[in-house]
Amino acid sequence: MLQLTDRSKIYFYIFLLFVLLSLHNHKFIKKIDNFFTIKQIILSSNIDENFNNEIYKSLSKFRNLNILSIDPGEIKKTIEKFNIINDYNIKKQYPSILKVSLAKTNILAFYYDGTKKIYIGENGKKIKNISLDKNDLPIIFGEFPINEFLKLKDILLDNGFEFNDFNKLYFFKSKRWDLIYDNKIIIKLPINQKDFSMKILKKIFENLNLDDIKTIDLRISDRIIVL
């Protein structure tokens, strides 16, 4: 009978020790979890203040989450919702700080969707609800695929043109462009061989007096019309 009592006491003490250890472990785990909780988000960027504030608010949902278990993919998704962002860097500064660096895209041109002004970024995205001081951006007319616009921009730059020297760009359903240079010269490009046409255009610009020119028609492959 004494043996059973002693054995019962042993079991009781083991059980009590287990409970105490469990409680201690729970508190310890809670302390560790709190230690690695994101308490501060530091955002650095060259983006205007309004967008910066909006981005910061979106990132605030990651505050109070565990920095060890947070999914970087979710942070990326949040950042990439903002079309003005061209590049970003996410850094975890242990134990509790999340650092996010952002770089805005270069704005290339704009167009109107109804009365709403839409900008086109060098990252190939449409950007809304921003105000810019730049007055030299080209305006685009017509329903154009952004990739066609970016191809045109690259061809112009590759052939030594300043993109902003072209004030207006007209895109036609045939996938052809008309450009207005310096607010006075109409340049009609062909559907294909745009790069070759730009080389011809460059030679025209270098060898002729542009003051006397109103139209340069390069639509026909074996013919150049200058009016």
C-alpha cells in the first residue's frame, strides 16, 4: 500500500513538472514570437508623397507579423500593385524591422481615356492619378498596344533621336505610326521596317533644311516623299 502511495506521488510530481514546463515553454515561445514581430516598416523611395503614403498604408498590414515566417511573395504582390514602381528591394532587419526601397519608373508619354489622363511608364505599365510638372511628354492618339509603343520608343532612341522631340504620336489599326516632330513636321512610318525607316529619317534630318519641310512620307519601301 505504501508503494502504491509513493508511486502515485511520483506520478503526481511528474505531471506537475510537465505542467510547469509547459507553462514555462508557452511563455518562452510567446516571448520569442514577440521578439521577432515586425514593429517598424521603413520605406525609402523617390516617389511623390501621396503615392508614398498609399504604399506605406498597404505595407502596414505586415506590421505585427512574425518576420521569420512572413511570405516575401505577399510583400511583392502588395508592392507590384502600384504601377509607378519600376524596381524594389525588400530587406528584413532582424529582429523586428522591415526595410523596403522603391524606385519609380520613368514616365514616357500620356494619352486620354475619355477625360482621364493616363501615363505610360518605361516599365510598360499604365499609371493613373499622378500629377507631373513635365510639359514635354508626347501625347498618344489611337488605341495602341503598349508593347508597340515601347518598340517605337526603342527604335527612335537606337537611331539617335530624342524621344521628347516628337510631340504627338498617332497609332492606326493597321499598326502604323504617324509622328509629329517639333510640332510641325508630320512623319508617316511604314507598318514594317521601322528601324530602316528611322535610319533614312536620320539622314534626312542631317542633310536637309527642316524649316522647309511639312511632311516626310516613308510608307512606301522604295520611295521617299518630302513635302
